[in-house]
Amino acid sequence: MSSLHWEEFYAAHLPPADFEDNRQLLKEFCERHSKIHNKIVLVTSGGTTVPLEHNTVRFVDNFSAGTRGSSSAEYFLDQGYAVIFMHRQKSLEPFTRHFTGQQFFDMLDISGTDNDPGTQINVKPDSVDVLAPILLKYKVAQESQRILFINFTSVVDYMWLLRAACECLAPLEQRALLYLAAAVSDFYIPQDKMPTHKIQSGQGAPTISLQLVPKMLAPLVSLWVPHAFVVSFKLETDENLLIAKSRESLNKYKHKLVIANILQTRKYRVVFVTPTTSYEVHLTREQALSGLEIEEPIVADVSRKHDEYISAAQGQ
Ligand code: PMT
């Protein structure tokens, strides 16, 4: 299996159709918050896809519901950050994540009929306490323009948007925080090796040959945002590999922190791996039952580390 150099990856793959619009939004958002001396966090969230055909009917997906990213984005807003929420289309988003499936409709009452001009829709009295705090936070974030939503689907879209976001964040230097929680494909089919149309089952079982996606953490840390505070996540299913792989990643890419998690226990336990330490952040059973989310202590710890990093740079 061969891997392209990261520059060749961009040269070989076209940006998504709405790329220039998104780049403009990212630029305006970063310039606005840079001027008012805000800290900005880029939160990536959800899994990237690898299409098997240009006219895509089938694709390979990476596991991620978007829980980590969407809940963390809310806690970063609470910590005073401006948030770029770069997420897989249709994965969980901040605020709306609290009401999935039928939950939102179940909170509403309707009186009248569909063609009655006097029809009224009201929030049920016992749902106001649930909806109000979330709606208020959403309104404040939107009205103060402290959150920008950008979405991706394929790994190629993700890579183009990630680099564009970094270009816009670079001038903020230490005030930029990258929190890379998205589950990014390690393997893909290059665009020039992909069939145009739907693979036909009548032609027998296809042999699909995947290539390695270049690890974008390398240019990201060393070239794109060399002064930013970069946090990556490491997902494993084998506990025996978790810490060693995380440390390997830190040694290789020289960023600030890896947050390591095991697929099955990721909602209750993570391990913070820094160049000098490793320690666990976890929820007790009582905390989990009381509704505390692990992203709250994770984000509090990350933003404290980020503040220390900014202060250390200012003291130089
Ligand atoms: O969304 P949830 O359901 O809540 O799940 C959250 C999560 C388990 C997906 C999340 O906590 C998590 O672990 N995300 C990272 C998953 C992942 O991609 O791990 P990895 O070991 O494949 O990659 C490690 C790092 O390398 C990542 O920060 C990634 O951004 C980076 N990478 C990966 C592939 C690639 N081609 N280039 C990269 O730079």
C-alpha cells in the first residue's frame, strides 16, 4: 500500500463544490474574532467517508456519531471561545443534539387543524425547563456570531476544509486551538482510480484496492498552524495499544496533547497523553447517572492547558 505526499494529495483531488464559499466564511469569522482578541477553537466532528464511485452510491465510512465534537463545542462556548464547528453532514450538532428522533415533536402541543388560521403550537409546560436553557444558549451563540458551522462528507472534502481553516487560524498564533475529534479515514480510493458509475454486481464481486491517506497532522503542526495549541484524538479498540500509539503520535507530530479513547468506553473514560505525563479523566457511575457528560471536564482541562500555553508565550 503506497501513500501520496500530502501536497500530491491536494494536487490530485479537487476541492468540494462549495469550497470557496466556506473559505470566505472561515476567513471572515477568524478575522472578526481575531480583531476582538477572542480565542478560537476549531472542533472537527463526525466520520469522513471514502466513496467507491464518482457518482456515489456506495462508500466506506468511519465510525463517529459526532457526540464528542458537538457536546465539546457547547462547552467551548461556555469557556468563552469562538467555535468553528466542522462536522460531517447529518452527524450530531451542538444544541439540536439534545433532541434526536421524535423528542422535539413530543415537547410540542398543537391546537386547531392544519388549514385553521388560528392554529397554535406551544411548548408543553413540563418541557419548557428542558428546552429553555438550550435554546437560550443557542440564541446567544448565534446572535453574537460565536459559532460557525461548516460541513463535510468525504475525506477529500475534510482535508480541503481543514487546510483552509488552518490558513485562516494561523494569524491568531497561540490563541488558536485545534481539537481534532473527527474520525478521519486512513484509507481511500484515489479519484483517478475510481469508477464513474455505480459498480455493477452483475460483473461479479469487485476487488477494491485502498491506498493510505497521508497523515495531515504532519503538515498541520509543522507548517500550517505552527504556533497553535493542537489536540488530536486517538481511537483504538485494543487497550494494549492505546497509550503507546498516542505517545508515538505525539513524538512523531510534536503537538501538545493526545486524548486517547477506547471505542466501547469513550463516553466514560479518556486518557490525556502529553509529552511528559499521562492521566485519566473519567466519570464516576454517579456522575454519569446524574447526566454529567465527560466532555465537560475534558474541555475544562484542555482550555486550562491552552490558557497556560498562551501565558507562557506572552511571558517570553
Ligand atoms: O463522535 P463520537 O461517537 O462521540 O466518537 C468520538 C470519537 C471516538 C470518534 C473521538 O473521540 C475520536 O477518537 N476521534 C479520532 C478518531 C481517529 O481518527 O483516530 P485515528 O487514530 O484514526 O487518528 C488519530 C489522529 O490522526 C486524528 O486526530 C486525526 O485527525 C489524524 N489523522 C487521521 C487520518 C489522517 N489521514 N490524517 C490525520 O491527520
